[in-house]
Amino acid sequence: MHAEAIDKDKIPAHVAIIMDGNGRWAKSKGFMTRIKGHENGVEALRNATTACAELGVKYLTVYAFSTENWSRPKMEVNALMRLLVGALSNELDTLMKNNIRLQAIGELASLPNDCFRQLHDVIDVTKNNTHMTLTLALSYSSKTEIISAVKSIAKEVEAGTLSADAIDEKVFASHLYTKDMPDPDLLIRTSGEYRISNYLLWQIAYAELHFTNKLWPDFTKEDLYLAIVDYQHRERRFGKTGEQLKVN
Ligand code: FPP
């Protein structure tokens, strides 16, 4: 699949990705450790990020580490955190060159101190970049995000600054980590798994879903183009009929 096959007038504004299959990739290549898969996963992430930026995607949000991932073997968790720190400093150039702003969502306070600091440094240095926003979901759980939104809304109601009747979708969304971004138009999951795995549950209400058997480290720019062309061939009805869409 080539970039020319993509309709430049129908680029999804927000692409979300569940980068799955690093461990299986390492095993399939005969590596002794799953970490090799994560290392190669960083390269796939760089390719996907630059491809999205080139196409004019405005938001790319990737699932880098779930709250459930903390229960993996300590060695793997440490390696992933080290990889994150390394990638953040190595990729700063790429982010600046492509005018990309970095953001992070999740329970960031749970990250090791050096990760947390490095992450905030890169967020700070890139904060005025305007071409695209790359958001890392780190120590992220969508259910936790929703509960924390409910709690903060409940506190406002308790304090009398918000009436219960005024709670609508807009108010709710404004209490999520993703309050400053549009909902994803397209969600991609690699590795042949057909699950959402606690990722952006509220936000993907109307996203188009694209599943591929490719393991994440093998995911290329061409695979991203394929996902976008697939998205462009869908009829997005948002609950309306096909006929209604033709009239409006
Ligand atoms: C899923 O593969 C991948 C992860 C849990 C980590 C994702 C991390 C990266 C792509 C690289 C690091 C990212 C940054 C931002 C530095 P898996 O381990 O669940 O694979 P498996 O399902 O085959 O076991």
C-alpha cells in the first residue's frame, strides 16, 4: 500500500494505536528475551509517528504501558522503563524536526522518578510544537480514568459548583485525561487480537476499528497507510442511516 492511495481530504484527525505483539515477535525471531521485541517496537513507533505527521494526522495516541503491565516480571518492567527514558531522549530530535508536541496520559505519578522527570522535560521542551500531538498512554487504565472523572464531578456537585442536572457528555469528557483532544476516528490494534483492553473506552464510542495480524515491531508505514485507506472506505454514520448522510 502506497501513500498515493490515501485520500488527502479524509485524513483521520486522531489515530489511536494498541501496539501489541512485541513479546511474540521476539520469540518468533528466536531471541531469549521479550525485551528485544520492545526495543524493535520503539522503531515501529518512530515510523508510525513520522508517517502520521507526514499525512497530516493531528493526534496520535499510543498505548505504551497499561496499569496491568505493572504486574509483569520486574526485569521486563524495568527494561520497559529504561527503554522509555532512552527513547524520550533519543527521539527528541525527531519530535522537534517534525514539530510534534509530546503529551502523556495515565497515572504518571506511578512512574519511576527518572522516567517521570525525563517525560516532563520532553513535554516541556515540545510544548509549543503545533504540527501534531503524540500522546503516550503510560500506566493507563480507561476504567481508572473514568472513575477519577466521576470522582471529580462528584466533588464539584458536593461543593455546589456544578448541578447534577448539568452533567452531560461534554461535562463528562472535560474531566477525562483526554479533555483537550478530539475523540479518535480510527483505532488500530496489531497482533491479531480483537480486544480493546481497557483503552480509551469512552473516547472510542464512534471510532472505526482496524485489526491487523502484524506484530507491532513489524508494523510499517505501509501498514499504517493500509489502515487509513480501510478507514476511508468505511461509511461513518454516527447512528444515522446511509440515506440521511447522502441528504445532509
Ligand atoms: C505489547 O506487546 C507492548 C507493550 C506492553 C509495550 C509497548 C511498548 C513499546 C512499543 C515500546 C516502548 C514504547 C515507548 C514509548 C518507549 P506485548 O509485550 O504484550 O507482546 P505479546 O502480546 O506478544 O506478549
